[in-house]
Amino acid sequence: MKKSTIILLLISFFSINFSCQAQTTTGESYTFKEPSRDGTGKVYLGREISHVMGFAGKAWLERSERAREEGVSAALENLPINSTSVVADIGAGSGYYTFKIAPLVPEGKVYAVDIQEEAVEYIRDRSKELGVVNVIPLQGTEKSPNLPEGELDLVIMVDVYHELSYPQEMLSAIYKSLKPDGKILLLEYKGEDPSIPIKPLHKMTEKQTVKELKANGFELVKNGDFLPIQHYLVFKK
């Protein structure tokens, strides 16, 4: 074999190999760094994912001043639902929002989704105690809420999205669970406002939230600027 032919083959081999390596690098959804305070060190589209607040924080979720601090009544009044809607409360925790949404959809239902078995059992017991029949406790995973495909009118995540370990996979699963006109509602503490006394990684800016949802096939259709300390961002497919 001629020397020139060997050189061309080697160049071709290394070019193909380099191309494959580059595709692998750019195709990865997540990167990693030294974890910051309250962070996992896992980064998605420039944002470090925070640690999950465990079910031990139930008392904070149910604190008496929460409704006033977060404007919960206004959040509920503006939900894009009707009496027959099928809703999923992902990261339901103690069911704080779940049990407030259930009466608003008397002919529909609310899936109360959490990855913590303790939370799912708590909501199941609480439903029986309150006599609520349209709440369906459901244990999800880090990558999927395990919701039925094409059934949901609305998926709501309240101060949860920033904690998702696999946001891309979760959004893909949620996309499949939504009806063609289904929506996602994210309530997140305003990352643009340093005066809000919440740890930085447990807040989101509107810009970053829109960036991540857009990358997964969702479009912002409403920015409800009526809550005191949280964004109220509604997305559609």
C-alpha cells in the first residue's frame, strides 16, 4: 500500500473517531461540577440541580402562613381547569395543593405524584380521612411520574421543578401524559429577586425556566405576575 494511501486512511479514521466523540459530548443532557451549597453538582442547561427536600419537611409545607405568603388563593383561582379536568400534582408532598384542587374538579380527578413512598402513603391515608374520592396517590420515579398517556389536562409542579434529578426525562414523560391541549403550570420562587429568603438553588428565573421547557417542546402561554414571591408560568405543548 502506498504511503499516501495509508496517511489518507489514518486521517479518515481519526476524523471519524473525533466526530463520534464530539457528538457524544454535545449530545449529553447533563454535565457535572463540584457541588455548591444545597446543590447536587449536576447541571442542566447551565443550571445546577438542587437537592430534594425530603418528606421530613412536611411541617414547612403545611405552615399556617403559607397561604398568605404565597398567595395560594390567587394561584388556585387562576388554574386553567374546569369541573371535569384531570390534573396531576407532581411532587405533591403532603398534598397541600392536591387537596385544594380536588374540590375544583368534582367530576375529574387529581393524581398526587411523589417519588417518596412515605408521601404517597400519607396522601392515601389523608384522602380516606377526609373522604376525598377523586385523589389518586401515585408513586413516580426520578425519570417518570408514571402517569397514563394522553389523559392529563394540567400538570402542576409547585416549587418542585428545580429539584428534578432528570428534568429532560421527566418533561418527556409529562409531554406524553398530556392531552393535545394539555398544559404545565410551574410555580417557582423568583430567582430574579434576591430579597426573597429562599436558598438560591431553590429559586428559578423566568428566563431559565422558559429555556428548559422550550428545549423540551413546550411554549410559554401565560406569565401570571400576580403572586408575591413566585412565578406562575403556564406552558403548552
